[in-house]
Amino acid sequence: MREAPIVRLLPDGPRLHLHDGPIDLIVQAFGERTQIEAAYRAGARRFAAVLDELCAELPLLRTAARPGVTLLQGAIARRMEAAVAPFAGRCFITPMAAVAGAVAEEILEAMIADTPLKRAYVNNGGDIALFLAPEEKFRVGMVERPDGFSLFGTATISAADPVRGIATSGWHGRSFSLGIADAVTVLADRASFADAAATIVANAVDLPGHPAIDRVPANSIQPDTDLGDRIVTRAVGHLPVRDAAEALTRGVSVAEELIAGGLIRAAALCLQGQTRVAGIAATAVESLPGAALTAPLDTTILQPAKTLLPGSFRA
């Protein structure tokens, strides 16, 4: 029998920590105290079954998505399937490419279903679902790589903006990447779609055959990966500025294609100190000291909590 999920409040503010196996969420709601407590209870109740639901369909979730084929049954699994469907005909992708964003969406929807909040977010390791009531906004910050805390800009998302999902991918992150981007942050109407699209754009930031890039089969690192023996990036050495710019240009081209197709709203791509932006700026942006923004950036990502301190919460 496996351990029960961890549900606790963090002492550094009214944030909720939900943890179960590989799933680790930081949740924060804003509103009246009774509303926040009700939202946290609802989120915790829904979270209790999430991992078991995903595990029940794990073999199918690790299978390549096919255009027009629907085999999954669970609510989160169907979210994942819908998010990767637009890419199924163009490349290898499995529903697992959208798992973090889909889980964040599901928990957020449970929180706001019957509770009037001002705003809320669910942060699943940097893949984030947002809720904003009218006139509300979030000020957020963007990191240069998904496993770090170095910010190169901040931005504001308002309720009038369509963005409700933010996701970041890159070879430094917790998932494998076929590309070499330090970070690709994508803005979309939903977190699951942002998650899938960030994977696609990050894969496109690449320099095939470059001697500074170390690549290995994915299953040589993680035997049960959904990528099998596909070659993924293990390390990226120093790149000449010109080469890094070329890789970013390839990624921007794909991002612009996704924007034109209505799949995402904007994207920011980072590689070894260079930044490129695709999409029309719709939010207020402020560059931080030392930031290297090459164009106004639509938005960024809320920081995940790296240090989780003891606390308690009764679901």
C-alpha cells in the first residue's frame, strides 16, 4: 500500500503544498479567508485521486498520439490527449508531454468550481494554470532556465488577457528535450496546451550534429520513458554566439507557426544568454538589471517553491 498524498500549508504565506509521488504542486488562492479554505479543501479532495487515475492509463499515456484517435477515459488523461492532438500529425508526441499542465488545470478547476475567488494559481513545477476574476491581475517573473531562479524580466497578466496557462521546457528541466534551449516559456489559453507547445518549441531550438552537444538515447537514462530510444540532449557545451542565434531562430520559426495557428499566444526562448520573443506584447513588462530582452515579452512564469517547509492542512 503506497503512502497517502501530502497535503499541507506552507508557513511562508497562505500557500498549499500538494505532493504525491512525482506530482508536486504549489497552490495559492486569493480572496476571503473562508473562500480560500474552501478552495483548498476542494483542490485537496480532487488531488487525492490524481496519481491513481493517471497510473491506471499509463501505458496509453506513454503511447504516441495519433490524429483523430481517442482512447483515454480519465478527465486529466483526456485533457492531455486534447493538448497534444494538434501536434500528433507532425511529430512523435505522447500525452505525457502535457501531463504537468493538465494536472494543474484539473486542480484549479476543482478549486474554483463552487468558490468565488479573486485569483488563484496552481504551479506544477513551473507549468501553471491561472484564474483571474474581472479586474484582477498577476505580476510574474521569467526564469532563464526551468531548474533555476535567475530572472531576466517580469510582466503582468490581467483578467482581460486570454492567457491562463504558462509552461516552460528546456534541456535543463525535469523532462527530456530533443533540443538545446535553456528555457522556452509558452503562453496559451490553457496550461495543458502551453505544456505541450513548450515541448514542441524547445525541441526545435537545435543544432543537429553540433560537436558541443552531448546526446544519448532517452531510455539509457530512464528505462521506462515514453521516448524510448529517441536521442535526447544530455549536455550542451559553450556555443559561439552565432550558433546559439541560429538555434534560437529555428525555435522562433516554430513558435510563430503555432501563434499563427491559434495554438499559443506567445513564447520566449533562451539559450546561453540570448533571448528571442515570438508574439505580440499584451502585458506590461519590466526588464530586470542585466536582462537581455530583444523584444517586449508578453508574460513569464511564477516561481516554483524550491524549499518546502513543514505545515499542515486538513482536507
